[in-house]
Amino acid sequence: MTLQQSYDTFLKMAIERGPRAKKDIQDDLKRLKKEFDGMDKEKKEYFDEESLVNPFLDSRIEVGDPKTKMKRVMVGIDISVGEVVLAAELGRQGKKIDAILAHHPEGRSLIDLTQVMTTQIEQAVDDGVPVNVIEKQIGSRINDLNRALHPTNHYQVPRAAELLGIPMACYHTFADNQVYWFMKNYISGKKPKYVSDIMEALMVLPEYQMAKKKGNGPMMFTGGEKNRCGKISFSGFTGGTSGSKDTIENMAAAGVGTIMAMHMPEDHRKLAEKHHMNVVICGHMASDSLGMNLLMDELTKKSVEIVEVGGFYRVDRSKKKKLF
């Protein structure tokens, strides 16, 4: 399997398993292509043509030849310059790393992190929040984050990989959409009545078992395991990063009783507590590992060896006929 083939496979999976309808995504891409075709030469020079085919711009090949054949890859939730140097050292020891696959975005993927936050709109609407309300809240949050991300040294890690001749890709929302899809189907299929039923269901999954053994398993941020779930929101698994705290109040008003998420800022947690909501935090590294594992299974099917680093726990489901 080549780097490009893995990208194409993961992009397709992200579109099929994300919260947005495939037709809506296709319509947006068509409108953007029409807009691009009408641009003058100067505007086209600075236009990101990746956006014409990829609706999740925090996921892309950052550096290296897309035609690179992959026999062994380094996979991490977080990739720093240290992991890049480690990949080069492994090569010197006879274990060549053909590509580095990061989950959390670096380079252009990090710059465009906020571009995927609009997927939170569909999730909030699914939870019962009026579309006009969530659009305004997300728009404000995106502006805040764009300003916060602007001074970051975005290209430090990809540049290190480029200098050492190691291709690198970031698969953020590509993987997060897998977690969203998995959790929504898996937990909903269990038909949990009490929050304890959710916690028990999580602890069947190897990623969360590993996290708990390391002292960082799923936990309640508000509410209690003896509480009834009520309406469950799965909005805390994809959408770039945490949305607007104001949306919590709207979710409560829409009847959401329990929020499931990878992580949650303290100001969000306090609002959820104020509105008597249960918050189940599954865990950041464990949940990200679940999403990456569902992607990496496609590499395993092609006999690509995976070297785990940077918080990634490999769980192989490639031979399973049913995931849940």
C-alpha cells in the first residue's frame, strides 16, 4: 500500500462514517470547485487545492512522496521532533520507517484545524439544538481559535521529517469520525438505561482497558453512575476540538441528559453540572487510539507493520467480521 492509497482509503472512511451527510459534503465540494474555477490567477496561487477533494483539512499528507510504498510505519497520537528523530534512528538500526502517521495535526493540518469545526453543527442539530443558534456559537468559537492558533510554530515537526527524508501525514478528523461512528452505534446498540451501563460497555473495549491499567481510564466529570442516561449526545468525539461552552445550555434545553466525550474543558464541565447533566469522559489517548486503530486495520490487511509511539495503543480488529 502506498501513502496515497492509505490517504484515499481513510478519506472515504471519514466521509462515510462522519456526522455529515455524504450528499451535503459532495454539494459543498462542487460549490467550492465552481468558486475556484472563477478565481483569477493571483487568488488561485494561494488557494489550498486540497480543499477541492478533502472536506477534513486537518487530515492530509504533510511531506513526502505520496507514491511511497509502506511496509513499516510509525503511528502516534502525538508526533514531535523527538519521534521523527526516533524514526530515523530506527532506520539506522535496520528497521526502516517508510512513513510517520500522526493523529494530532501538525503543519497545514494544524492551521486548518478550525475548518472541520462546522461538523459540530450537524451533531448539535441531531441533539435538538436549533441550527441558527449553533451556527452562531460555532462561528464565534472558530474566530477565537483562529486567533489562538495563528502564532503557533506550525511546521516545526513536518520540516524535521522532510529534512530526514521521512514522509509524514496527519489523520485527525479522519480518525475522529471513526470514533464518533463506532461509539454512536456501539453504545446505542447496548440501549443503556443507567450511566453505569455506559461505563461497563466502555470497559469491554481493549483501548479503555489499557488506559485504566495505566491509571487513566474512563471517568465521570459530572453526574453519577446510578443516574439514568436520558438522551445521550455523542458530540464529544469529532469536530476538530471543543466547541462553544454556550452550546451546553442549549443541549440541556433540548433534553440531552448525558454527554459522552473524549475530553472536556472545565468551563464546559461546570455548565453541564449546573444543568444537571451526566458527563462521561472516555479518555483522550484511548479514544484517539480507537479511531486510529479503525484506520490502521486497513494497513494491517495490506501487511503493513505498525510501530506504536506517542500515546497510541494498537488493537487489531482487522480480522473481525463484526466490530460491535
